[in-house]
Amino acid sequence: MGAPDDESCQVNAPQTRILVCMTGTAPQVVTETLYALALREDDPFVPDRLVIISTADGAMYAKKTLLDPKSGQIFKLCRDYKIPLTPRDVSLVCLQGRNGRPLPDIRTAEENEDAADGILGTIRDLTRDPDTRIHVSLSGGRKTMGFYAGYALSLFGRPQDSVSHVLVSPPFEYLPDFFYPARRRGQTAITLSSGEKVDAFDAQVTLAEIPVVRLRHALPPALLSGPGGLTDAVRAAQRAVRSPELSINLSTMKVRAHDVVFSLPPVQMSFLVWLFESSVLRKESLTCPKERPANKFYAAAYLEVYQRIKGPLGATERTSKRLEKGMDKGFFEETLSKLNKEFREALGDDIARFYRIEGTGSRGKTYSFPLPERAVQFVSRSDSKRRQGRSSPRGHRPLEDTERSKKV
């Protein structure tokens, strides 16, 4: 029997499990979370990697109490409960300010913004690999750190990723010497401020799973691959709930869709305008032309728009020459596919569907513009005038070009 091919191996390969924890001056939350996840009876999550995110002050506490291979509480826990996590599987991410230096703490508005971008960037990077499964703990560190971590997973999380908050029974929840429940009674005694001794064996540590609203599908590909901070990600997510509107600027060869401005090549821009004028303004029913004979009426109407955009066409102009015998099926389908791709790459799959041009009907599919007339505007140029003596319809008045948005 032959060896399995590479593709089947990849399909059956287990996902790499990554636990992400925030920590500050109380690093116990890391071991408490690791204990609760790895040892819970229902669907235990034994991480292959542990990523600790902290400020410079918190990193100092983590190094002192958690990370020493012999005395660190993380590795004591792993030895006690046979959790297969080694020092090389644990990484400490120290948040940095915009000046490139470690953030000592998070106290000012600027430090909060820098921390948000750092947490967001770390979680975004971890979710890029489809073969990972991320669990983010909201416990530990400043309250804003947990908020940003949850927000980041909401923005970038996949279906396999999850979020939780760790719960510790009193009186152990605020004890600086408690890190995880002891394996045996009498193994770890802790003295309270009152002088009373308690046994860490009696501690109860549980997790509260937190539902997540997942917005990854609404983000454009450029933002998923970075760079971009929290403000960019939130702005992109907010676009997903807006009604689709399209602004077309023929002088700059740019369109604005869902507040994202991006360029279109002349061939695709002409196809977009031709389709709008034909199907929306002239109410024509468009079908994909046959390969032979090519459709001369489509070609003439398209080239009229193309010439408005490009200017006078020479005898050797490539698009003009290709259409001199008419528009065939190959040109129609190829140009349509490229146009839809431009919108997908700029907006992401979820938002681009509002602008996707596709045929309807089982036989002899008809193609129409995806938006109603009122949702389309042409930006201050004579090209926005309608053919056949039509006055500018309502919703298409010339606009001043205010392209302040960036393609993210």
C-alpha cells in the first residue's frame, strides 16, 4: 500500500492549538487558565504553544514567577499534571509604543492606543495560519487589555477560535501565592493575611466561555494580512453594516464603494459604466454574447464609453481592435471576472457581494447592474451626463471629489 499523498496528509493534520493570555502584575491568571483549559473534562484544550502578552512591568513579573524552566510556575504545573508544554513552546510578547520602546504600563490614551494595536497585530498574525486553533483568555493585565484581546478575536477569529474568562473560588482568587490547584492534599499550603492556612488542593478553577461575534468575513484581504491598527479594523468592520453605495470618478479612474476608494483599469471601468447605462438607464436586457457571431451592438456601446474615458482611439489600440468584429463571449466573461475580482480584493468577499455582477436565470442568463440607480453617483465630470438626451437623474448629481478614504 503506497504512502498517502501530501494533500491528504494536510487535510488530516491536527490543528496547532495556541493559548493567548494577557498578564500584568498578577501573572497567576496564566497558570489558572492553562490548568482550567487542559484539565477540563469536556473538550480539553491542551495547547501546543502559549503566547503571553504583557507590558514591560508585567513581563518582569512573568519572568520572575512563570518562565524559569525549573522554578517557573508554568513548568511546575506542566510537570505536576503532565501537560506537554516546554520552554521553547512559550513566548512572551512585550507591547511596544509608537516610539519602538516597550510600554512600561497602560495609563495614557496614547499608551492605550499602542497597546490595542499591539494586541490586535499579535492575534491577527496568529490567525493567519488556517491550521491553528486559538484560545484567547480575557483575564489578566489591565482591563483594557482583555477588552482589546476580545475585540481582536471578534475581528480576526475563525470558527475554530474561542474566548474565555477564568474564575477562581474564594479565598484563592486574589492570593499572590496561588497559581493552580494542587494535585494532592497537603502539597501546597498558603497562608492568608489573617494567618489562617488554606490548602491549594481545595481551590476550584473554571472557565466561562464567552460567545464571539465574528467579523473576519467583513474585512478586506489587505487588512487581514496587515498592517493596520485597531482604528482601521473597526472602520472596515463598520462598513459591513452600511447600505451599498457606489461613486464613480472617471477623471481619476477610481470608484468609492463602502467608503473604500480604489482604482479600476480602463477596460473594467468602461464595462462597469456600460453595464450601468445599458441595464439601469436604458433598461436593456443584457445577455452574455455568443462566441460567434460576436455582438456588434454591445461592442459599439461599450467602445463609446471606453472612448469617453480613454480619449480618441488609434487604429492599433488593443481593446478597440479586439472588438472591431463585435463583443464575443470571451471578452464579456473575462472582463466581468476581472471587474468582480477588483471589488473582492478591495472590499473582501462579504462586502464585495453587494457589488458583484452575475447572471440570473437558468438559461440565457441576463446581467444587470447590482445597485439601484439611486445608489450610484458620478463625480463631477461631463461623462456623468446621460446619453440619449437624458438629464441627470435623481441621485446622480455631480459631486466634489473628496477621496479621503484609504484602501486598507
